[in-house]
Amino acid sequence: MGSINYTPRDWASGLLVTDAHLDTEIRDPFTQLQAAWTAWTPSPALTVISGTNPTMGNSTVVGATHQIGKTILWRLRITLGSTFAAGSGTYLVALPFSINGILSNEDPVGYGQVLAGGTRRAIQVYVYSATTGFMVRTSSEADLTASGPGVAWAAGQVITVMGVYQSA
């Protein structure tokens, strides 16, 4: 099956075009474009740069990803449960696929918000490693840490992020 991420056929003079050629060159790539997003639940969803990783407890983690060639579209929603333990340190969020080497530390790969205490706080996601990003509050340029997004973490608060980047 053809995909968007392959070298197309060289349509040389005299080539007899068959149904299989048309399927590979036209139908299959469009099928990939139109495909549904794939469920993705990272485990762990949050880690830290240094310190103690948070314990998700009964938190809900729901994510999805869609790949078109090497382009990765992703989204992740974390709803903190009553048994969430914040840990200590600067939070990292998992990414669904390894990032292409052209992106370096601190390049943006996503955006989102934290809904906490009835207030929406905008965040950006920046590359930390090939498979993780760190989150920064847009208004204060402060890293998102175990101490919370301006208020202490509590059950019912929601971290929602989404983004796009090129896979390795």
C-alpha cells in the first residue's frame, strides 16, 4: 500500500498504467489523509526533568494522534483525579513519536491550556528531548511544575495540549 511518505513512481514513457498503479499512487495516499485519528494514551503522561515524577492515580489521560507522511498531529487531555500526587520538579509531557533531528531543545511543538481554579491559563509545549516536551505558562514564562499553574494542583483540573511536528 502506498503512503504519502514514499518516493512516487517514475511515470516513464510507454508505461502501461494499471489499477494497482492508480491504487498505490492516488487512492492509498488519500486514504491515509482521510484516516481517523488513532487513540494514544502515554504512560507515563507526565514526568519531571529532575525530582519526583507525579503519580497519576485515578486521573484520566486521553490522547490521539494522526500521522500524514512524517507530519505528526497530536492532542492530549489530562484530568486530575482525587488521588493525583504532584511529585516535585518541572513537568515534561510525553510526545507520541520521536521528533526529527532538525528540531532542537526549546523549539515549540504544541500549545494548550490548564483549566485550574476556574481560570484558563495558556501554555506552550517546547522540545525537551526526542520524545518529551516541557510546558511553559505563556503569561509568566514560568515552567509548569509540581507546585501548579499559579494555584496548587487539585482534582478536576485539566491540562489540554495539542500540536504538530515532524517525526524522525
